[in-house]
Amino acid sequence: MTGRAGTRHAYRAGLLHMLADPCQAPAEQAFAYHQDGLLVVEDGHVAAFGAYTDIFPTLTSETPVTTFPGKLITPGFVDAHIHYPQVDVVAAWGSQLLDWLHTHTFPAEQAFADRAHADEAAAFFLNQLLRNGTTSALVFGTVHKTSVDALFDAALARNMRLIAGKVLMDRNAPAGLTDTVETGRADTEALIRAWRGRGRLGYAVTPRFAVTSSGAQLAMAGAVAAAHPDVLIHTHMSENLEEISRVGELFPDARDYLDVYARYGLVTPRSVFAHCVHASDDALRRMAAAGASVAFCPSSNLLLGSGLFSLKQACGCGVTVGLGTDIGAGASFSLPHMMGEAYKVGQLGGETLDPMHAFYLATLSGAKALRIDDKVGNLAPGKEADFLVLDFAATPLLARRAASAATVAEKIFILSILGDDRAISRTYLAGALAHSRDGA
Ligand code: GUN
Ligand code: ZN
């Protein structure tokens, strides 16, 4: 790596990151772990990752070394599906998807017509991501263009690698929350123009789902995405049985839910479909063939009673899977907690999720789904230095249990069941400290 020596900094701790999909690679080749490791960061990028004994002798004497005894450095987590305007509906009691949307979510989203409200919520939201160790996310705004301006302004100020979009929704929603084909197109195009190339931000064309967009609006979304090869497509699919039958009524000619999106050019290598709990093998294989990805949101699926996603089925069909919190249907910002929830969903479905596979979903696979794995997702030299310092002694129970872990995989599993934001000691964005649990 080239760069000014003054910006070089080394961090000594355990080091762990993923290199390959544990579904496909032998476990020992899927990750790299150094019990005593050294991460070298230069100009916001990873310059070296390896064993302390190998890397330290290559450093000049001026390179500062910060040591985190007993801690583990990992890449930042990637949240593959989350709604920033839903922070105020987390933990809403008593309903399933369609009722939950109308009773809790749509009223909360109406408040985002007000820029001051959006600014306050965006700041709270991003700070929650950082304190939970999430350094990248794919985020729903609301139908209001200004909701995305507020989020991007706040993410730019924090230098986060974040992808977001304005919701497209021209039917089956309250009047204050709908756009039209033309205003949806104009606002989406304006946001792409305004934010392209700024900081580490990206845009996602964001039709909410097939229930709330007309065919004409989905066609517009597909056309806008085709005209801008750098943007993602982000929507929901096959989450809830009532939703699926509603889509069948609205689009009677479509072969299945995926086909609705495919007809309008929305199934592409840049597409991320949240949930897919009830997707058939055939649909998952078509998604895989198109290079599209799934965001698995176990906390949301459990709380809304949507169903049990089968990771084994998705892997078998060859589709890329990221992990999403789906705040506010999901009830935690923590990707380690989602890893634990994914494990529990697997247990209920007779599938035992390997801890390193769960860690892969929360890091490198999420980055692949969001098409940012050339920049983040692990700590390979040259990537952006978005990393975490994890504290396995954050609570008495975690400390006691982690002390008896025989392997790093076992430690990661214990973290996924017992950990929360207290286990995130520090969060770094492009080599700069962005959150410290102790305020230091
Ligand atoms: N489907 C359409 N909109 C939403 C939403 O806001 N949350 C979830 N979980 N599913 C959806
Ligand atoms: Zn969602």
C-alpha cells in the first residue's frame, strides 16, 4: 500500500474474517483467524491482516500500535434490510404483516413528511447502527424524497457506506403516503442525481412491494434501475401468506410472486428481496440464475409470525443470502442477535446453522448481496477499514460462558445468543473511530 506514513496505524487483538461461503468451501478455508493478530490500517484502508509475529516486524518504528487485550477484531456488520423510519414501531404488539403495516407502520411513516422529524430519526438510527457494530446497510426510507435526503446527509457526515432509497407506493396505502408513477420517477431520478458519487453512499430503487405499486409503477422502477447500472433494487417478497394471495389477486397473470417483479425488469444481479420465507425452489433457482439476493430477517419473521425461512433451501438453490434486522418489524439493531435468531429459526426447521455460516451472512455475504464486497465485508488488504473491536467480557454471563469456549466458532455462537450492543467495544469507519462503548 502507498500512502503517508502518518496515517498508518496498527491494532493488535484476535482477528477474524470470512474469505468464502461456508456452504461451498471447506470450513477451514472459509475463514481466517489469528488468536494474536495485527491489523494495519493506512489512509482508511486495510494495509495488512495477519499474525502479529508475521506483520509486526514489517512495520516501521513510527507506526503506532494499539493493543486490545482479550478482544476480537472483525469486519463491521452489514445489515441487508432495514427501515430507518420504523424506529418508533419496534416492539408493536399483536398483528401480522398487512394489519401491522396499516395499524403501526403507515402512521409512523407519515411523520417523515417533516424534514426536522426525519433528521432527528436519521441521527438516532445511524447511531444505533454504529453502537451495534453495523457499518453498512441497505435502508428503506419513506415515500417522501426528503426522508432520503435526511438519511444521506447524516450518513455522509459519519462517512458510512450506506445504500438507501425513497419508497415507491402508488396504491393500497393512505393518501399521505402515496406517490404516482410520474412523481415517483421524478423523485427517484432527482435523488440519484443529487447523491451519486458522494461519500460512500449508494442508491436503491425501492418499490415497497407488489401490493402497494401498480404494474405501471413497477415498470417505471425497472426502467429507472436499467438506466442507472450503479443502483440497486430493494423490495419485499413472499413474506406472509395473506400478502402472497393478495399479490395473486392483483397480478392474476403472473406465474408467482417473483414473476411479478421479473415481468417489470426487477429481478437482476442488483436486486435484494427481503424475506422470501415462502419462496419455492423454482423461484429461488430463478433468483439465483438472475444473480439476485435474499435478505433473511429472522427477528421480523418470528415477531410478525411470517414463517420459517430455510437457509438450507436457499443455499441449495444457489442464491446469495444476507442477514437483515428489518427494524421495525424486527426488534433489534444487532446483527449478532440476528445470527442467534437465525439459529433458532433453523432449529425450528430442523436445520442447525453453523456459527461461522451465521457470521458469513452478517458480514461478507451481506456485502455480496449489496454488491459492495469489493470494498467491505472482510478485512482483506485494500478494502475499506470498517472494523469492530468485540468484547467477550461485556456482561458477567457472556464473560463466564466465553471463557470456556474451545474455538473461535464457539465464541461467535455464544456472542450470537448472549451478546448485544454492549459487546461492541468500538466501531471504526474507514479507519476512524465512529463509536466507543466507553466513550473513550
Ligand atoms: N412488506 C411491505 N412493507 C413492509 C415493511 O415495512 N416491513 C415488512 N416486514 N414487510 C413489508
Ligand atoms: Zn422490511
